[in-house]
Amino acid sequence: MDSTQIRERAQEYVQREQDKGFRQEVEALLKQRDTDGELSDRFYTDLEFGTGGLRGVIGGGYNRMNPFVIRRATTGLARYVKRFVETERGPDSEAKAVIAYDCRRYSDVFALEAALVLCSHGVRTFLFSGLRPTPELSYAVRALGADTGIVLTASHNPPEYNGYKVYWNDGSQVVEPHDTGIINEVQSVQDVPDILSEDEALERELLVYIDSEIDDAFISMVTRQVIRPQLFTEYASSLGIVYTPLHGTGAMLMERAFEELGISLDTVPQQRMPDGEFPTVASPNPEEGAALEYAIQQAIDTGADLVLGTDPDADRIGIAVRVSDSEFRLVTGNQLGVLLADYVLGSLDSLGKLPDKPAFVKTIVTTELQRLVAEHHGARVFETLTGFKHIAALIRSFEASPGSWNYVMGDEESYGYMIGTEVRDKDAITAAVLTAEMALYHASNGSSIVQRLNELYEQFGYYEERTISAMFPGQDGVAAMKNLMERFRHDPPAEWGGEKVRLVRDYRSRTTRYLDSGVTEHDIDLPVSNVLQFELEDGSRVSVRPSGTEPKIKFYASVHGPAGEKLREASREVSERVDRIENAVQSYIPEA
């Protein structure tokens, strides 16, 4: 796109954007005549409305998050939902939506904008009047019988980002056919019509503010997931927990859930209040150990046993556990998934509460140790693409087939866990409660979370996973990402870290190619996705996929040793193999 086209698009946006602040940003750039720099980045493309919605940098422009882009996206969503409801239930049927938002800049503005667009299309919209976590939005869609839901959040992205995630009537993010249907509708929007004012929407009872009625029901749901309530009754006072919401939405509901179970969380004061600038952390991401530094230091100072941290919209959780008077150990997302699978499935089984045909769900980039543990406890393990919408889709298929599998839990390596079926997305609040229960259980038996993890390693083999991310910013980065993925696809590496590649799974073509024989089998029964997975001769795996929310490619390395090996030797040997794979990955990443 040349400079003339960039300026024309910028001038068009200025005429269409009704928010003065965002409009003035672009007007200032037009005066600077910096067409090849910031202005180009804002207008060389439209911010893509993908299968999960929108995510991007906040600012004026078609390639940014702003009220005009929100209004255009919601216009397409409203048209699709109205048509769906009229087709399914008749022309006079009422369509309903729920909207929540987190602490990020403009989240409240974008949430109200989206709500008023929906109301203007006759969709009755329930809007939380204050910040709420993403899992509560998922729960509210089901609780209120809504047809769709929206949450304004960019999860753990840097402060300059915001996002817009769309949910369907089962409380999960949209999947086929609705995702492509909504995308097509959004792309067809040319003119964005005027919308109702807030007062008009309230007067016509199209806009309804919600609060405690959903909070109360959500907390009740969380506490129902407890498996051994007597542990809280008998041992709660013995467990010290430091918690950080990382300036996000988690504090109110997390503190309340634990209080009802008899545990008073020691919340990090510097990080308790919502703040979209996230001033005390480089990144509000509990996957990164640095994000938990305040909480770990507070736990050391106070003698607490467990650290919990949630991301800004409280759908991901990271933990650290005490291993000495002055040291805490971070537990990875894969490890916590293994521990929770072991505790939840094992406890339900031993108490006679495990349903017939229990199902555990993991993603294709999650550790295979979870499969071994879940199968040991009698569960059937299902595998999906990355994304909890795919786990939720499996639940729908189970529920649609009487006598089929009964979902118990599922997770992703990226610190997300979904226990039970009342929330159809990552739920850090329920996961935190079950993690605390698990800690109480092991402590009551004279053990600990770390000891139990080591026992599982000794029983099934030591596993180590590592994620390496390569950033590809800007217009040129998009092309570089595409070129690298195609290079891996058409000219795959013969080895990773000195270990020969045995086969390549291509989830876009849904095929497995065996490199020695050259045989290709069409044997992957999952939706099409731009993911490649290399299986090495020693059983290690390297998975490669572009991020769905940021301009980066993620590499997932998973290496393991045989069962029965001494843990110290096994961990050293496996770590060395992971290091070699990471070095090989780095050789493919272009220098910034």
C-alpha cells in the first residue's frame, strides 16, 4: 500500500471516528506527514477480526483498538446473532448478550460501546457495571441464557494492548461454524450506523447492568468444585497463601472464594488494586517468574507456604511453593496440570465420585506426562488444538451423545485450567481453590506438592518442557513469520539439537509425514490449524505455531527420560537435551 493510499485511509478514519481523542491522534500524524512510519503501521491493514475476536495496540487507526473498530466489529456480531436467533427460535425471539471487561485502558469505554451497538440492534445486553474476570463472563453467558458474550481484555499482553473476545451460547469462545460466520459478517460491514445513547438503551430496558447476582452464583459454583471439603475445615488455618492479582480483576472474587472456605489470602498490597499500566511488573504474566517476585518475597517474609498469581483477566494462574526457609520453587503450567490431573482424578476415583467414562483433555503442545497420569487414574485422554474453545467443543460433543464421555478437566501448557463444565474457558479462580485443596491434602499426609511431583516423575519418567518465542513486529514481520513457517513445512529440519526427526505432523494439511520412508498419511482428525509438530527418534517433540494474539512464533520443546531413573541424573540429562533443542531453535530466529 503506497503513501497516498495510507493517507486516504487515515483521512477516511478521521471522518468516521466519533471519539475525539482517537481522532486527534491520527490528525496529528497526518500533519507530520510520516507516512512510512507510525501512520503506515496504523493503516496498512485492518486489525483482523479472527476466530477469537480482536486484539491489538490501543490507538487511532484501522489497525488499532479504538471505538470505531469496536463499533464495526460489534455491528457484524449483532447482525449474525440476530439472524441466528430468528432462524433458530423464530422472528419474535429475543436475542441476549453479556459483556464484561478488565482493568486495561479503555476497557470500560469499549465495553459500553459494544453494549450500545448490540442494544441498537435489539439485542438485550447485560453489562457488568465494574471489572470482572473472564471466567465469570463465561459462566454468566450460561447462567443468563445469553446467545453471545464479549469480554474486553488483552489477557497478559503489555499495557498498550487491548482485546475483544467473543463467546457463544454455551459459554465458550466461538468455533465453527459461528466463528467464520461472524468473521464474514464483520468483514461485510461498510457503514457503521448511529447507535442508541446509554439513557435510551436503559429506558427501553435493552441495557441491563449486573453485579452481585452473578457474583454470588459464580462463587457458589467455585466452592462446589471442592472435592474434600473437610480439608478446609480441619487444616485451613495451617496453610499460608500469598496471592497477587497483578493489578488485574482477580482480587475481589479470589479473596471471597477463599474466605468462604476458611482461608484468608494475604494479597500483595502493591499489586491488589486494578491498574492497566501494571506499574510493578515488566509483564503481567504469571507464566513469567519475574511477575511473582513481590508475592514470593512477601511469602518468605511472612512464612507462607504457597504463592498464587493470576493474570489481568484472571483466567491463567501461576504458582510457587516453599522448598526451604528462604526459597520458593516456581511450578510450570505443564507441571501444575500434571499435579491437578493426579489430584482431581485420583481423589474422585478413591472417593467413588469419578463418573463413568471420565474424560481428560489436553492440547497437542501440552506435556505427554499428563496423558500417562490421567490414564493411570482411569480417564480417557482426548487431545485438541491449542485453545479452550476446542476443549469446550469436545464437551459439547459429549453432551450431545447420551452415554458418551463425561468431561472432568482439561488444560493447556500456558497456565490455563478448566475443571468441571460450568465455565467453558480457562478459570484461574477454580484452579486456585483446587490447588490449595491439593496442597492441604499432601500436607495432611506428610508430603508436599514438590514431593508428589517428584514421585510422579519417578513413576512415569522425568519430563521437561520449554517454550521459546520469536517476535516478528510490523508489516515486514508478518511476511517473515509466514516465510519461516513455509520453510519448516516444505523443507523440514532433519534434526533438532542433534536428534534426528522421525516424523512431521502438519495440522494444516492434517497429515503425518515419515521422513525415512517418505510416506504421508492423512491421519489427523482435528480442525485445520497452522501448526507443525516434529517428533524425534528419542520421543522428544518440537511444536511450532504462530501466536493467535501477538506477532510471534512459539516453539514448544518437550523432552523426557525413561521411568525408574534416578531423578537427579534424569533431570540433568533431559535438561541438556532441551538446551540443545533451544539452541537449534535460536538458529532459525532472525536477529532483530
